Amino acid sequence: ATFVSSSYARSATPSTSKKDSAQERATEKRTQIMEKIEMKQEKIASKSAILQEKLKTFKDRRKATAAARVSDRLNQINSRKNQQLSRHLTKLSEILGRLDRRVDQAGQAGKETASVKTAIAAAEVKITSASAALQNQTQLDYTLNISSEGGVRADTKASRDKLHTDLKEIRRLVIDAKQAVANAIRVAATTLG
């Protein structure tokens, strides 16, 4: 029986090892994101407890319940939008991966692929920057920071506006990544036929 190292077996099939390493990186990244989300949820829970203590001192019960509801809702909106944008970025990465495999096959068939590779690299940079910004966005907490009972409306508006501008910026980055992927597909279609 001959011993064959696993690293040799992986290097024997470059396309499989590239795919395996990409899957390993994606799995590793997912676990890191999930850990950060859990830490964020713990942080939100502690801030929410502080908010609940402040709200107990309010004389107007309706205002206190409305503030608590708005605070929870802002964090839910942030979480839901982050998940949605994360799914978009994952889909864009999958599309770009398939395109890259097709370009590699075309390159092996003798076609010129330099311009397509450049467009793919540019799209990967856009996706990476959008992913990094999205990861930072998941760390943000929009629990209300209430200064006084009279300032609840202003504090709520400030938190809502901050959430809106942050999500708008992330969405713009995801749209840029989508356009870069579309451009890579266009370049591949014109170059490779």
C-alpha cells in the first residue's frame, strides 16, 4: 500500500482544490459572521435592558411602550435588511464563481481571457468591500439612547435617520457590486462569444 498525502491529492486536481478552498473560506466566513451576530444580540439585549430601566421611570406609559416598540423595531429592520443584502452578495459571489470557471475553461481552450479576468477581479473587489461594509453594519446597534422623557421623539428620529442613511449606503455598495458583476458578464459575452 502506497501512502499519498492529502495535499498531493488536492494539488493533483487544481479545479477541485480551488473549489474546496473557496467552500472552506465561505464556511469559515459564515461561522465568523454567526459568532459576531451572537455577540451583537447579547449587546443589544444588555442595551435593551438599560432602555427598559429608563422607560420604567417615565410617567407616560404609552410613550414608554411606544419607545420600547420603536427601539425593537429598528433593530429588527436592521437585522432583516442585513440578511437580505447578505443573500444578494452570496448570490453575486456564486454567479461570479460560475463565470470564473467558464472563463478558465475558455482559457484552456485557447481563447484570450485577460480582459474578462480583469473585470472579474474588479467585481470581486466590489463584492469584498460591500461584504466588509455589511459586516460592520451587522455590528451596529440601533437601540434608542433616550436622554429624557421629553426628548424621546427627537432621540427616536435621530436613531431612525441614522439607520436609514446606514442602510442606504450599504445598499449603494451592493448595487455597485451587482453592476460590476453584470459588467464582467458583459465583457465575457463580448470577448468569449
